[in-house]
Amino acid sequence: MGLLSLGSPLSWEETKKYADHVRKHGIEQFLHIYNRLKTRQNDMLKWGDEVEYTLIKFDHENKKAYLNLKAEEFLEILQVEENTNPGNNPTSWKPEYAGYMLEGTPGKPLGGCMRHFNTIEANMKLRREEVNSLLEPDEAVLSIVSFPRLGSPKFTFPEHPVTPGEGVTSSLFYPDQAIFQGHPRFATLSRNIRERRGSKVAINVPIFKDVNTPSPFIEESPEVKGEGASASKPDHIYLDAMGFGMGCSCLQMTFQACSIDEGRHLYDQLAVVTPIVMALSAATPIFRGYLGDIDCRWSVIAGSVDDRRPEELGLEPLKESRFVIPKSRYDSISCYLSPEGAKYNDIELVMDEDIYDQLTKNGIDELLARHYAHLFIRDPMTLFKEHIDEDDTQSSNHFENIQSTNWQTMRFKPPPPNSPIGWRVEFRPTEVQLTDFENAAFVAFVVLLSRVILSFDLNLLIPISKVDENMQTAQKRDAVRQGKFYFRKTLKNCKPQCAGSACCEQPSNTCDDITLMSVDTIINGKEGEFPGLIPLMNSYLSNVDVDIDTRCTISQYLKLIQKRASGELMTTARWMRQFVHDHPSYKKDSVVSEEICYDLMNMCNKIANGEEKCPELIGNHVSKTNNVLDKKCIRIQDEINKMEAEKIKEMGI
């Protein structure tokens, strides 16, 4: 969940007084990092995943399921080993936005040898087992994006009342106590976003119209200080708190690049596939107890942290605000960072011109300066009294304050101060899956894609406006089968003889042909027309040294992705819709009742723990995952550790 500083949080009225201070010193901190590490080269590929989990409480007698607010209690236990033996624990646990969420990662990054692909799932299994060991018989831990009845009456255990018009959220549906209580950042973010925008967030999800769904679908919502019914739209599910978005779980991956240039290159190339992966991983069809007409969480989270005022939304003339801002803080990227991506930056970028000038005068190139001048149009949303004044040569807190609250599909991450960690790229759109096998498959797919892009010198770039269009398509119901996405027909860069000519300069030429494709074509290819990303991965794998078990595991992962793309296997969203539709108590009115929710969560738990097979979702795939590294991989890892130790010594860390 980004920067987790300790201290005394300031109110919004206090925080906004320091907005310019935070921006100014955040940029100074970035410049110190950049100037010290811009020439850093030859870092090893390292990567890791981040899975967010949801805690569930069952009432088996009455067939009810609740969100279980025990995250703080569990974290105290889960973090003991890591705190006692830092750097040597196989897992790492952090708090997330809600009191029913846990964030789990490997204790150390992976990378260096192909064998690590066979350990992804094993480590995920270990994480799940660690939480399972803490559970009572009527509790469960699930890797689901969103609890189906999140925001419905009495959805938490223990139950807490909502406080419309009061408290942190002022929500009609989401109680303040559902926010994680063990760190002040989360409640402060909620309050300050609401106070900055001058109203509660207002999210309207289109409802799925079944045969008995009222038309128009209109809920009775009480008026609270001018909000409620006035903020909701007909035929939509109304959500009014940050928890409806940040209370969702996801799957994220971070890669360490060998240099800043490689990091920028990967950032751009992977940004193009973010909508494709979102559609493949779609897992969010139910909102506040109703079937929605979208399959993904993205637009809901974007709305849940949208701090823009009416002036910034373009609804009123600019008076107190500085900019009209087209996107929420949580959205798709707005510019490419690499030189080859520059010509595809075809949307207007809102920037702080003073920050842009400051960056360029201090040696930052135009593309990177534009990126940070764009991120830094935002105000800080949290600030701790103890961290107002910091040493800009030793801290990056003010920089991370802004950077980590720009929640975009990709994140470009400079090295932390005084750290051996290199330039990194974070891949953020993936919806978390029910099982460790599925989550490992998506991690393996994205990591392999990054290797294929670099090894085969692929060019996936399309105009960034088309990426934005793809993001909208990806969230639609059954987008993986029904949607068409803009993609390049030719994935290789232009031939050297056409460099500098019209062939390479004009996006309309044959080197740059962009067309609408299905996810099936993008992933699996189409004979004579498009090679497909997974056939390219298989070609890569046939030319690298990989042991039989790891190759078998990777093959199983890629088959899952291929079958999701072709429609042979369901996405989680489609499977959940089918489960609701087939439930004997479903009235074809779009309502997901307490009984349906209970049965769905119970089935999810059985599937996740291997008690139930789900061939329509997962197929019959079985991996050979384990945590054991072979001698060759251990030797490679030892060599990498020695090289890194020498680098750390040279850096004086």
C-alpha cells in the first residue's frame, strides 16, 4: 500500500499548507537519487510478486459469510519471524487498507536462474498455509478481489454501524472500523481525499440487467448533507467510500532492471499489455450484493480515490485549483518514458511547468521530466508531523508521498536512498485469482514476457490514447472473449535501413501497423497474421537452459493463460456470474443474497485449498512447484550475491 511512515498524521487543513513544501523537497530528493545512481549498470534481474488476501468469517448454521476484521491480530503473529530474523524469512507480511486484508510477498526477491519460476507457486502456498494456521474452524483466507456483499448491511465480523455524514468515511455503507486500525495512514487517506474534493467519492457501477431486474433500477438512498440519492444514477450500483476500491485485493509484480534505461524501456512495453492482462484476469463481477455489468475493479478503485475538485474535473472555471486533470490519481499511465516511446505520446499531458523546468535544468531529460512533472501536479494526501522536515540527501519520504499515491497501471521506481536495490518497474493491473496456481501463472507470464521483450528486441508500442481505449474495453463484461483491443501487427522494430526515414517516423506505416485484435489472437497468435505472445515465449524457452520440472511447470502456467484467452477456460468473473446464475435461490434479479454469497465464498475456499476441482476455471493443470533450488541455481545465486556485495561495498552502503 505504498509508503507506511510512522508518526502523527496531520489533518487535511494542516497537510495542504505543506503541499508545495512536499512537492519541492520530493523533487529535490528524486534529483539526489537520480544524480547518484543514473549511471548504475548491470544489476541482475530480480522480481517478486505481491498477493493481497481477504479474511472471511462463516456462520455455517445460518449460511452467512462476513469480512473478518482480524488482520491486525494476525499481522502481529505473521511478522514475528520476519522481525526476529530480517532478510532470512521466506515470507513477508504487511498491512493493507482494510481490517480484513493482508498483503503477502516472498521474503526475498527471485531471479538469477530459471529454476525460480518453479518456486513462485510454492511460496504462495506457504503464505496461504501461514495464514491458514491462524484460523478458527469457521474462518478462511481467500485470494478474491472483492467480497460480493462488501457494503451490504452487516457485512463485517464483528458488526459495526455505519455513520452517514460523520467520521472518516461518512459512508452510507462502509463503517470506519472496516479500515485497518493498526496504522493511521489508511484512515487519514480516506478522510483527506474526501475533504480535499469537498464531498464523498461517488462511484456508479452499471448494473447487470437480468430478466427480473427492475428497469430502471433505482435504490432508495437517504439524503445526507446533499449526498446519497442525488449522487447515485439510475441503473447503477452506488458506492460512496474509499473502501469500495482500496478494500479490493490485487496481484502485483515488481522487476529490477539492469539500468535506468532498461527500466524505462520495460515500463513502456509492459504498459501496452496492462489492459490485456486485466481482461485475462477479470475477477470482479459483484458489487455491494448486486451483479454489475463490468468484470474488473479498476474503475471502482479509480473513483474511490478520486480527490479532484469540480474545478479540476472541468465542471467549474479554474479559480482555486491549478489544473483541469483528466484522470483520477488511480488510472492508466499518461506518458511513455523511453525515447522509442516518445512519438506515441499522443494525449495532452497536464504538467507542473515549474517542476518540469527545475528537472530539465538539473539534467533530467525531457521524457522523464514530463513524467514527474505530471505526477507532481497532485497534492500530498497524508503527512506526518515528524516527517515535515527531512534531509533530502538521505530520505525519499516526500518523493514517495506523491509517487506512491499516483496509483497507475505501471509504476517506475527509483532506488531507495542508501540501498542496494536498483531501478524497478511495477506491473499493477492484474486481478488476484482464487488459487495459487492461477496467481503463479500470471506472475510467470508477465516475468517471461519481460524477458522475451528484451531478448527478442520486441516493440509492442502503440499510441497511448489506444492503451487508454483498451483499458476501457478490458473492464467490460466478458471482455476476454468479446472485446477487441488495439495492438501492433508487427512486433519487431523497423529494419535498420529504414531508421530515420518515414517508415520509422510515421505511426501509419507498415512497421507501425496497429489493428484491433481479440485477446485470443494477441496471446495465441493467428497463422499468417500474428505470432502471438505465448508462441514467442515458447520460442524463448526452447533457447534457454531450464530443467525439466521447471519447464513442465511453466508449460502448465502458459496453457492456463492460453485457454483463458481462447475462452476454453472461464475467467474468475465469468465463473462467479455462472455460479450466481445457477444457484437455486437466485431470482434472476441481479441480487446476490446472503445465502448465495455464503455458498460462493464456501466454494471459493474449497477450490483454493484443493478440496474441490474446478475444471471450467483452472482445467486439469498441475505444476511441479517446490521451494528446492538445484545445485546450479544455488551456485548462480552465490555468484550473484558476491557481485552484489562488491557493488554495495563500492557504493559505500
